[in-house]
Amino acid sequence: MSKLTPTDSLEQLRVRLSQFAHERDWDQFHSPKNLSMALIGEAAELVEHFQWLTEAQSADLSADKLTAVSHELADVLIYLIRISDQLGVDVIQASWDKIAINETRYPAEQVKGDARRAEEY
């Protein structure tokens, strides 16, 4: 797999995906509803690669399996970026905002080593 370079960015990927869809006249199909449904489909395809594996096996994939998983991860990211683009959501800022919320909901000193839901603490 390739390594990121300083010129890689989510914004560049968003622009390229927008161009890709525009060149194919696919924006008519890329409603937030349709894109979110496609995202769920791709997430399910990702999960299929891990179904029935042990924890150890899931962390030690063969080269072929890792390539297949990387393609599914890319599909998930692509649809996520397209949805955020269609809705005008800065997904990076939204992620920073959500991390701040989660820091409040899950204080490290209270939840360390415990993976329950926030309302269970």
C-alpha cells in the first residue's frame, strides 16, 4: 500500500470524487439518501471479510485479504466523502467536534479499559 504524501488531503479527494461523478452524470443519483444506502452496503461488504475470524485472525490478514479489505475501506470512505460533499458538511470539522463531545461523554479517568455505552456509566 502507498504512503501518504504531503500533498494528499481529504479536500483533494473530495474534488476528485466530485469530478468523477460529474464526468459520468452521476450527481443525479448521488442524493444523500442513495449515498448513505450505498455506504451501508459497502460497510457490510467490509464486515464480510472479518465474519467468522477470531480477533487474532482479524489482525493478521493475508496480503490478498488485506488488499480486498483496503478496497472496501476505500469504498466506505468514498461514499462518506460524497455524502458530506452533497450536504456541505466539513467532515473533518465534524469529526473534531464529535471527538470533543466524546471526551465529555467518556472521561478517560472514568472509562479507561471499559467499553460500555456512555449512558451505562
